[in-house]
Amino acid sequence: MNRQPTRPEPGVPWFRYRIVWFMLALPVAAVIGSVASAVIATRHADPAIVDHRPTHALAAEDAAEGNGRARSMLPAEVGRNHATTPLR
């Protein structure tokens, strides 16, 4: 026969279990990471682009001026259309 105690034995408080702290640490770490990401994003924000011309138009203008690096950075569509065009 099993005797069940009528009164439960005094247990360990909840904060003495390591699993509780592990389960609390995961959401706390996520919140800290989110706050850190938000702070970094606001302090080191990229400046706004003021030039409203499309990027491929700028690259095409630079390539027309003879800038070699700009010519290699042309979009594929523009570069394909000018692949056989002789250099000036």
C-alpha cells in the first residue's frame, strides 16, 4: 500500500530552479538584442540620397564620360546593349 502524505513537504522556492532562470533568460536576451539593434540603427543611420535620378542613368552618364570603373558597374541591361559599341 502506498501512503500519500496528507500534507506536502516544503518544496524548494521557484527561484532556486535553474530551468526557470534559463527560460527567463531567453526572452530577456531577445529584448536586449532588439533594443541594442534599435540603438545602433538610430545612431548610425545612413544618410538620405538627395539625387533623385535613377541609378542606371548615373552609371550610364559616368560610362559615357569614359570612367572605366563606372562602365564595369553598369546594369546588365544597359551593358548588354552597349557591349559591341566601340570605345571613343
